[in-house]
Amino acid sequence: MAAIEELIGMLYDMVNDAWSLPFGQEKCVIDKDKALDLIEEIRDNLPRDLEQAKEIIDRRVEIISQSKNEAETIKLAAEESAKNLVAEDEITMATRKKANEIMATAEKKAREIRRAANEYADDSLRRLEELMAEALNAARVSRQKFKGAISKGTKDKQ
């Protein structure tokens, strides 16, 4: 199945290469069945693109959840490690310092993963939004041209 961009290009070429009507200004004749088939294919592909966007969002949520779990695991391990150490001042201070470093590292990693996931999801959704806007715009233009051709044909017959 062709990509939406390719289908829109094919529809555009069909309208662009169509025979002009005599005295019809910007009116043209296109193969109705072919145009409807292309529009149907575009319509069929849109739900798949929306599903891909949902999968991206779901994956983002999963990555964030995993990073939170990993951070919590590291935090619990650090806390457990700190509890098991001998209570001598030097050892206790060194342990607290190490636990804080581990926690800071885990939090930093979790923030980086969240940031990357957010950027990835945002970029994917932006690209999908642009693609859908292009498809919608192309469909509107084609529809307006088609409606114009119909109304012109109706006026010419009168």
C-alpha cells in the first residue's frame, strides 16, 4: 500500500495533468473512479498513521515508567546498602555520599530518558501532524476543484 504522501502526489498529478474544459478556466476532467480510489486509499491509510502515533505515545509512557522503576530500584538498592554498612563515622559518611551520588545519577538518567522520550514523541507527532495537514489540504483543494467543475458543468448545461 502506498504512503499517504505518494497517494496525495498521485491525486495532485491526476488533477494537474487532467484535460481542461473549453472555456472552463480552471475546470478539468478527471477519472472519477481513479480519484475516488486514491481518496479511499488515503482514508484507509490515515487510521494506520493515527495508530502509529498512539504506539509512539504508548512507548513513551512505557519508557518513562521503566525509567521511574529503574530509578526507584537504584534508590532502594542505595538505601539498603546504606542500612547494611557499619555505623562508623567515616564509613557512614562515605556510604551516604555514595548513595547520594547513585541517587543523583539515577535521577539524572531518568530525566535524560524522559527528555529523549518526550522529544521523540513530539517529533513523531509533529511529523504526523504535518503529514495529516498536507493530506487534508490536498483533499480540500481537490474537493473544491471537483465541486467547481460540477457547478461549472451544471451552469454550462443551463
